[in-house]
Amino acid sequence: MRWFVILGGVLAGALILTIGLLVGHFAIPKESGPAVIKDVDEAFIQQVMSEIDNKEIENRLRELTKKPHMAATSGDEELVQLILNRWKDAMTGLDNATVDRYDVFLSIPDPANPNSVTVVTENGTVNFTSRLTEKNYTADQLDTDVVKPYAAYAPPGTPKGKLVYANQGTMKDYELLAKEVNLTGTIAITRYGGEGRAGKAINGAKFGVIGVIVYTDPKDINDGKMQEHETYPNSWYLPPSGVERGSFNGYFGDPLTPYYPAKDFTYRIKESEIEGIPPIPTQPIGFEDAENLICQLDGPVAPTAWQGSFNCDYRFGPGFRNESSFPMNSDVQVNVYNQRVINSSANVMGIIRGSVEPDRYVMYGNHRDSWVHGAIDPSSGTAVMLEITRIVGKMLKENRWRPRRSIIFCSWGAEEFGLIGSTEFTEEYYSKLRDRAVAYINVDISVFANATLRAQGTPAAQNVIFAAAKQVKIPTNSSITVYENWQRHFNRTSSLHGLVPSLGTLGAGSDYAPFLHYLGITSMDLAYTYDRSKTSARIYPAYHTAYDTFDYAAKFIDPGFTSHQTVARTAGNVLLRLADSLIIPLDLTDYGETLERFYNSAKAELGVTLEQQKISLEPLKTVIDRFISAAKAINQEIDQVKKEVNPSPLKVRMLNDQLMLLERAFLDPRAFPDKYYYSHVIWASKSSNIATFPGLADAYAKAVSNSSLGWDNVNKHLTIVIQAIGNAAATLEVVI
């Protein structure tokens, strides 16, 4: 039985509620008051937080990381059953748990023919071969299920040509390189960072590059540390042989079934029609091999910004210097033997039925699949989620609690291949989620490091995250709250609140993406991270490598697992507030502040040129002022309802619907026709670095760089923004 069947029949409950007669589907202690008007129980939240156990989280993580569990493998299927059984446990389980399966398009390496990068002499002799496996330091790396390094969705092939260095493989990088080197028929070596993985190959192919090599430069992830004694197992830094695997799928969702769930009945496009994947063979390597190649390149010295940590000048190429250790005129060959398959991948859904508003869903999730053992990505998040469900499940079974709204816990499959499980879910249940989902909480990598909270989300979520962070203490000092510590590390000055922690924006890096960009559901992502003043690492060093193991997590990321515990307490606090509060704790004045900040940026950076083109920003200012007024007005209504002893259930429901649906009002499915799933006018991806509305910023940048494109598109995107904000304001205004 699927989760939507379990939650079936809720429309009848909603109807009863709207006429003020609903008293709850489940027994509520009389002393707590009528269920319909009961607000969040602060004492209960404190009790849940106190019961979250770092040792339990440690045990769960050890269990989750025993085997590699790449999507749709036997290790992944074992975790499907483990999570399903936990959530169905008779003593501490949820109301129910189900599995949804999808037949998804994946890319896997040929186990009998591993990918590699070789240097080939003029007579065909192989003079160098990149490592086929990472160096073993612990027993984890000896597991036969450790997938060899590869770039998922890179096409098979063995292109051969002169090597060039293309920095991070952005369009600007290739444009600069093409001024120095004829790129036709070359192999480009690029660093991770600065560009989505797939873009490095897609961009290169436009300039005639026939193969791409990708590596992690120690400058970007190891703070420059390169020697083996400086790296794991002696510290958290990535060993020289470590290789970052990854999906080279530039979009999210199953590549063959865009906008439709990948079921057996679903129409699939041709593989040749897939967009956003590499058109040329691509292979990642470790930085020890990359150093060997880059430090022997010929050609002009690359710009300072392109230089990394190797003890040599990074040169453009093409080819190797005469005095290099490789024979003269040697070529580099990229050998890729990837196979494309359709495999079954599962989402596991755990359900707690709401007592008053069962047709309103608060969703909490993270993905389950990893590239290898995945202790940090994603099992740190799964361990935290299982600890939260252990506690609330126990209280549920003991009849000590039932939430006002339904809670759905989500263990997503095949995220690493491009957010596939969560995207297929939002496609299959689009209408139901659009109409009923209150918010989505994502805790994927729960702990990058142990310095401070890092929270990302849409502005409306700031209020509830702040409230939770103020109630949780940091692991190292019981007198300092997570909020205070977060404020010290990441802060901004708010026009409404003064100095506050800085809430980051959501891109498309995890499973919140389809909920936000496709469905317009208020979303957030919570994690503990490192101190940016002490490291410049792009991400934690063992990311997507065979070294992301329990041993690595326990020794270097979070000894004692107290940061995991802190994230669990913060995320659990947010979850309970969203599920149990009489009025959904979203503050829309915070959204107004963001819109005003975007407008001010547009006026400062674009205003003069727009005026010269007779394009006025005044209508935008007018509609933002209207939104801010509407947000203030609904806050006043909410304050009044909270003061009432017996607030009208109909009024409560009406206000909650306005809060819930606000994010949907910013959707425009026609705004970005060239971008799969992106329809949120405020948070869509953008190529411009102008800190304003994405469509407007990109249209402006294109018009300035190429006037032949005209300014009509700028006018069009200005209209799109104005209309979206007007829709949002109307959503908040008095219901008639």
C-alpha cells in the first residue's frame, strides 16, 4: 500500500475541519485542550531533543556504511530493507512504511574493462596509465564492491590527442585557452569546481576538444597539502590517489523520462535526445596522476588564477615538453567503457498520519545511495533521520504524541545520478504535493565538519530555522546556542532584524531541488560545516571517494558524533514546529526583505543602462511594496489569531493555506523554457553573477554582451518577475 493510499480519505477530514467540527482522528489527552486549536508543545520538543543520542547515531552510521551502496546495487537494496524494517518496527516504528520503485536510466562502468587515462607514444606504446583503483589504507578500500573511478553518463570511447590544460572548464576558460591553442582534436584536463561536472565536457566539445580528464587540485580541497603523510589516514585531507566520482548529468531526474515518472508504461526519449550529459568521453583521476601530466605540459604559462598546488608552472599545452619524461610527441588517450542500463531504484517512505490536518504533509528526507561507502555523503544524513524516527516512532507507539499534520520521511534512491528518486516522486505525485505539501526539510550530508550550522532555504523558512537554532546548544559549549555560533561564522545585517545568521540560498545540489524549482514548496537544507576562516576547501576532502568511510567520519569529521546529534536536534526541532504549530511558522516579511534586496541590486547594477533603453524598474518597485504590505498584514492577522482563546478553525486553515501556497505563486512554467524543471522565478539557476532576479540578470547580461539579441528579452523577464511577485502578493491579500 502506497503512502497516498494510507493518507487517503483525508478530504473528508478536511471538510469536517472547515465547518469547525473536527476534533481529531486520534485521541488527545483532555488536559492538552481540543486538538483543532492545540498549538505546538514546547515541552514535548525539549523532550525529543533530550532523547536524541549521539551513540545511537554512531551505531546507525556504522551499520549503514558496512558495504558500498551505489544506486540499484545489492548494497543499496540491503539498505532499502533495513530502513523499511526500522520504520515498520512494532515497538518504535511509524504508522506505516512503503517502497516506490522506478525504472531509471543509469550509467555504470564495465567491471571487466576499467576506465583509464594513458600516455601513448608515436609508435603506440603505452608509456603511462592512471591508477585503476585508489590506494588502500584501511580494509574498507579492499571491498570488491568499491566501484572504480568513472564519470557517470560519459559516453564510451578512446579518443587520443595532445593534452591541454583548461583550468575549471568553464566557457570563459575555454575561450581564453582557444586564443592560445588550437583545441581541435585535443584532450583537455580540468579541475573540479567553477562549473557543473557535465559542463566541462559540454563546453570543451564546442571548441573541438575530443576527450576530458577531471581531477581534484589540492589547492581547492586540501588547502594545498599534497604529501601522503599530510593526508588520510593521518588527517582529513584527500590522499594523492583519491578520485572524486560523480554524475555528469547536468539536469536532474531520470534522463529518459523528463517530466514523467520512470515507470514501465512511460514513454522514453531516445538516448541521442538526452540533454546535459557529456558528448565526449570523460574520466576523473587522482591528483598524483594529474600532477604527472600537468607538470610536463608544454606551451605558455597559464594565468595566475589558473595555477594550483603542484610544484610546477601550470601551462596551456598542447602536448608535453621535449625535456619531459614522456617521449616526444606523445598523445594522451582517454579510455572510457561505461555502459548505460535501466535498473530498478527505490524510494522508501515512512508515514505518520496527522491528527487534525492529515492532508497537509511536512516532508523530511535525504538520499540513501552513495558512490562507495558514503559515510558522510549521504549516510550521515540517513543516520540522523533514523535517530529522529526512532524517538518520534517510540512516542507514537506509546500514545504520547501525534502530530497535527502528517509527516512523511523520505529515503531517496539514485540521487547521485542526478536527484532521480526525488524527482520521479515529484513527477508521479505532482498534483497531490502541489496542493498539500507544507514544506520539505532536507538533511543530506548532515555533517561536513564540526564548526557551525550551515542552513540554506527559501526566506520564509528563516523564522522556523532561527527558532530551532536558538533552542539547541553547540557540542563544545553548553552556554552557546547553535544560533549564536552560526551568527559568529556566517552573518548578515537584516533591515528587519539587525545582525542575524546568514541563510544560504538553494541551488540544485540535493533532493530539495525538485520540491523547490518544480513544485514551489518551501524548502530548506541543514548541515554542520567547517570554519571558513581555517580552510578554503571546496567541500570535505574525501567527497565521493573510497575514503568516505566510517573510520574517516569517526576520526576526522565528527569524533564522538556530537555534531550529528546537534544537527538531529536542530532538524527535529524544525520538523516538529512545522508539523505541530497551530499556524505554520513561516514568516513572509523575510521574503519581502529578499525581494527588496534583489530590487536594490537591480537598480544599482542595471538601472542606468535600463533607463537608457527606456526600461523602467518602477513597476517592479511598486509590486514589491505591495507584497511587503500584504506580508505585514497577514502577520498581523496571525498575531491576532494566536491571541484568541478559541480561534476559528476555518480562519486557521485559511491562513495556513496562504502561508503554504505562497512559494507556489512564484512559479512560471514558461519563464525558462530552456531549463528542465526550473520554474521558480526567484530561485532558478543563472549564469550571470548579478545578485538579482535570475531571468532578469541573465537577459540583461546577454543583451549587454550582444546587442543583436535585443532588449526585448529583458523586458519580457522583467514582466515575468513583476507578474510572479504580483501573484504572490495576491495570495497573501484578503481572501474574497
